[in-house]
Amino acid sequence: FSCGFYKKFFLAILILDASLAFGFIYYFIEIGLFEEILFRGFIQTRLVGFFKYNVTAIALTGIMFALMHIPFQMAISNQSFFQFIQEDYIHLLLTFFYNIV
């Protein structure tokens, strides 16, 4: 291997590391933090004050959280609404339970 190969190799690793770091920051701050603030910090606290039981507010927030992800997941999988629900109901249930925990 020539010296130029190693320079290109290490430059490629640095670019990959930078893109992974940017992706992590983007997904953590833009998506994860925003969803947590919106659903748990804003919507769920309002629903807790509205309903008599906290469990109702938490379950309703979980349903809303799961339903919010349907259009995005449908676009990725290129499916109709009913086809998506039939084939991906396990993912929706996991998303629902993720929000409850």
C-alpha cells in the first residue's frame, strides 16, 4: 500500500465518524428530545390534569405517540394505511408500550 492509500483511508474514517456523530446528535436532539418534550412534557401533563386517573392520560398519550409514527412508517414501507396496520401492528404496539414506559 502506498502512503496515499492510508491518507485516503483515514480521511474516509474521519468523514464516517463525523457523519455518525452528526446523525446521533440530529436524532437525539431533533427527534428524540422534541418527541419527549412534546408528548411527555406537554401533552401528557395536560391530559393528567384533564382525566381523573393518571393511567388514562398515560395510555392516551401512548396511543397518540404510536399513531403519530404511522404516516412516516407508511411512507418508508410504501404501503396503504390498512396494509400497514395489518403487517406492522406489532411495531405499533411496541411503540405504544415504549411511550408508556
